[in-house]
Amino acid sequence: MSTRFTPREMLEKLISFNTVSDRSNLDLISFVETYLGEFDISSQRVPDETGSKASLHACIGPAVDGGVVLSAHTDVVPVEGQSWSHDPFLAWEENGRLYGRGSADMKGFAATVLAKVPDFVAADLARPIHIALSYDEEVGCFGAAPLASDLLARGPRPGYAIVGEPTNMRVVTGHKGIAVFKTRIQGHPAHSSQLHRGVSAISAAAKLISWLDARTAENKAEADPECPFEPPYTTLHSGVIKGGEAHNITARHCEFVTDIRLLPGDSKEAWLNAYKSFIEAEVLPDMKAISADCAIDVEELAYVPGLSEEADGLAETEVRRLTGDNARHVVVYATEGGIFQEHGLSTVVCGPGSIDQAHQADEYIELAELDRCASFLDRLVAGMTQKQS
């Protein structure tokens, strides 16, 4: 007899797997494979290069085009340094809330989808439901692109995708993208009393960070007042920096990490090219005039495209119909939605829980949110059982 779970029971199970991004998620993936297998549903792993992590996708229903992808990531953020009142990987309930790491971000959606699998199987689906579970969303959305590519290559081709990040079941039709890069600067050490003989990598970093800050200020001044994002412009921010050996030595080395939060449609390449041009034209020549060993290297660490609002998009049309939410919602954080959209799928973000709980100590989801998501999936299935003429 196949195992059945309520959304809450499934969420408790998923929380019990410690899938912090620096760990393997294969125990969770194996559990889902076995669970789906009990309903005679085959699934496909899409492993990472190390083989220690994998995404998973499965197709339920007829092998025809035009279905829907229900997408969630399996990884969660660390708990170290946070003050949890209970074991973060042992779910507990209080006052109508289920607590545990990943409860809101975003195992709540994954759990509700998986708990509904028996209903998906029992329904007379006219179009298929694709389940897509990824790895490493929290550290750069590294698993989503291979997952989307494999799902589409195997077919059938879905009509649209729902990424179930916590939106309180509101329909989010756009989000910013993010580009993360590290700048490494090689200076030339000299005693600070002979400053003219040295090149301070820290001073060079200061020039570059000032340039990045100036671009943000320009974007703010030129922002479109009708832009729905807050803030309504692309931002460039350096959040980590280290360098130098002593107060009286010009720094031999400095490095810092920058993220650019891109408006949808804004070009990552254009920003990085402008940054590198400034380095080559305005910063590096003066450094090399003192020492040919000086260098500046820019390494791209991660990129997640923004989700663009779609004119008459299928995903928006369908999910608004199912939720009754006709308001305009966009968010400034990145999701895997932009990746599915880049792969040609109409996409929205809509899922249970609040983003305010994401990454917090004593993270929780309201159990009523799981109920709302379950009802949403019931309506989704009911609409997909209606044979099209």
C-alpha cells in the first residue's frame, strides 16, 4: 500500500533532512524517489559535477505538451550563529505554526506538492504535472539551469512554470536578477613612509568601490518613477572586503565581493564590461607605472537572471485564475523563476508562507498557508482534468 502524507506530515519529513547548501541533499532526493516510486512514478536525477547533490524531476499524467512545472529548491541556509529555541531540523508546532529550517523557504511548497501526488495520480489529467526539485538555489541557483534543460530535453514540453517561493500565495510576476563577482587586486608593497614607491591594493579597491557606488547613485537619479520595484533601479553593492598586512605597509593584496541587483532586462554583461573598462583605463595604468606586477582580476561567482513581467503570459493568466489575485506584485530578491523563463517557459512565483521568515531563527510557516496551497493545487488539478476540444 502506498504511503500517504498530509502536507504537514510531509513538511515534517522534509525538514528532518539537513540540506544546508554545503551538505549533500541526496538523502532527501532518495526519499522522494522512493515515495514517487510507490505510485509508479518514474523520476530522473540531474546530478551536480561532484555527484554529491542532485536535482530531481518527474512527470505525472499523459505525455503531452502544455502541462505545468511545480518547482522548489531542496537546499536551505545555515543555522550556525542563530539562536533557535528547538532543534531546527526537528519540526515543532506552536499556535498554528510549524517551525523548522526550510519550513517557509521553501520546503512548505515542496511538501504540499508531494503530499498531493496521490491526487495527481488519481485525476484524469488532460495535461501533465511536472515536479521539479533543485539543489543549491541558496548559493547561486546553480542547480536550476541543468534541471530545466534536462526536463525540457526529455519532454513533454510544459506550458508554464510555478516557482513556489513564499509569497503568501500572491502571484509574483517579476523579480530582480543578481550578478555576484569578486575583484582581486595585486598591489606593490612598500614602507608607508615611501608611499611613492608602493601601490596600495586597498587604495585601488577604494577607487573601484567608489565607482560602483557612483553608478548606483546615477541609477537612483535616473530611476523611472513608474517602476514597480523597491528600490526602482539597479543597485551595485560591495558587502565583503579584506586586505593589507600592516598599517605601515602599502597593501600587497585586497579583494572584495560585489553584487549587482539587476532590474529585469538589465544586462549583466554591460555592467561588467563597463566596470572592466574603468579598471583598464583609469586604475590599472597608474598601478603598473610603479610595478609591472600589479594586477586586477574580476571573477564572476554567480548569476541569476531577473524574472520579466510577461504581456498576457500563460503562467500569470492561469495562476491569477486559480488564486483570484489580480494585483501587481514584484519582488527584489532573486528566484529560479528567471531561469525557467530564460529556458522559454512562461513563469510566475507563487507559494505558501512569508518571505519575512526566510533565513530567520525559528523559521516557521502558518499551517493555514499549507491549507491554502493545498486548495490551490486542488483547483489546479480540477482545471487540468477538463478535456480540451
